[in-house]
Amino acid sequence: MPVITDNIKKTLSESLYLYYSTLKNGDLAVLSTIMTQESYHITLESLGFKRAFKDLEFKELLKNIDSSKEDLHRAEKIISCDLRADSIERNINVADFESNGNDRIILHYNEDGNPKKMYFSSSSRKWKINHKAGRKTS
Amino acid sequence: MSKKTSVNERRKFMKILGLGAIATASSALARGPGGGSGGDTVELTEEQKDTLYFIFQEEKVARDVYITLGKLYPNENTFANIQLSEQEHILSAQVLCERYGIDTSAVNLSLEDPYVGLFDLHEMQKLYDDCVALGQSSLLEAVRVGILIEVTDIKDLEEASVDMPSDVVNVYANLKDGSLNHLAAFEASEKSLLSY
């Protein structure tokens, strides 16, 4: 089991805080750089869900973000505006780091007092948020 | 796994993951290789295992939404009836994971507070919270949340077969029946509410 160094802990913690700050200020360009592409799209779908429930045109946009860059950009624009309008501040505290195989780490943290997990995977020595890296592999 | 499959399976998430239906497939799988499904059991790729586990986590979202909306609207029998089915779905999803050696112990499936409506991933928490918030506004909206979940379940089932082992694929057809029944119940409820 690989050791989780202080450097790695710092990197992952910074990603976690950056993740929440981008959700607050709607900076999706930054958000997209700290997540795997698949996870980023999952996050966009989650962020856009409530609007999509009521707005059929937006729902169609969201459906196409994997296949159409134009629709992706249009959806990002709308979601970004919504995030900025909501500007939700979360109280985030890192709790623990758990190795999950050779190239995965689970970051345990508290979001407004509720326990949460952020899954990370490493590729080419770069750690990224990966929602599908939660399966225990060790 | 092909890119197409990966995207399709990932998309289950937003669609509220209805994966309920896919999860139910595990009931048949639990009977063993070829147990009624006529399938050949194969090894899943690591990516497919990740997807199955993700789906299992997602399944809890649908179940918990129905439980919470059922408590909000105790006189709406549709939620109560479908809750039972959804619980079976999630347990089946667990069986499916375990059948392929995937550890599910990190997900607490308890029906007690505070576990219902509590999720490890922020994204799943948000989906649950949004569904409940939408459903809280009125019974009609709650029923429409149910319709959305079931519609996406059915669509996902049709997409999910791609590149998956035949023992999983063969049971998907049975699963659609459950979701179609749920959908019909929600649509009847919506129609009834609109007629008042």
C-alpha cells in the first residue's frame, strides 16, 4: 500500500477546497481541471438537475454535453450563472486520508458537519477527483 | 469498455440513476451463473466494476427519494408500494456487486434515520436533496419526480446492455417490467391529480 505523503495530502486538500470554491463562484473552467472528464460531466448533470426538471430546453442541452461541445459550453454558462446566483458557502473540514489501492485515495471530510468522501485517482502522477474511484481495490 | 458504454452508464447518474431497474437484475444473477438467465458469467473489467459500484451507490438515491416522499405524502399509495420494490432493487444491486467481488460495506443501507438521505458523495447528496425539494412543493411535483426516475430507469436499461456480460444483459428485459409498472402507477396518479 503506497504511503500518502504530506505533499499528496496537501494536493488533495487543495483540490477539495478548490472544488467547493468553484461551486460557490461558478468557475467551471477551474473545476474541469481538477476532475476527470467523466466526473466533471457527472457534476454538471448534478448541478443542472433542478433546472432541467423545469426547463425542457436546458434538459436537452444537459443530455448532449458528452457529444456536443457547443451544448456543453451552453450548459456550463447557464450552470455557472446559477452557481454564482446561489453562491452557497459550505463549511469544509478535512478529516482523514485512506489509501485505496496503488493509485486511489479516499479523502474523508465534513461538509457542514456531515461526513462526506471525495474519491481521487492518479494518472501520470496527477491526482484528480474521480467519482467512480470509490470501489475498494485493496 | 467502449467510450460509448462508459458514457451511457455514467449517464445513469444524472437521470437519477434510476438504476433501480438494473440493480434488480441481480436477483436473477444471484441464482448463479446461468441461473435462469442462460448467461455465461465472465470477469468484469476494472472499469466495469467501478461502474457497478457507482450504480449501486446511485441506487440508494432513488430508494431514499421514494422513502422520503412517501413519508411526506402518506396518503399517496404509489410511493408506499414502490418503496418496497425499490428496497428489493437496492438489495439486488448489492448482490450483483458481491457476485463480482465488489465490496459494498462502505454504503450503509439502513432504513433508519439518519442513514436515509445521507450520501458520501456531494453530487449524490445534491441529487437527493433536489428531488426531495422538488417533491416537497406539491404532491403533483412529487409524482412527477417519480415519473422522471422511472422514465430514466427504462432508458438506462436499454442502454446498459452494451458491452456488459451476457449474464447481466439477459436479465435486463425482466427489469424493465418493474419500472414500466412503476411508471404506469405514477402516470395514473398524475392523471388523477390533474383531474381534480
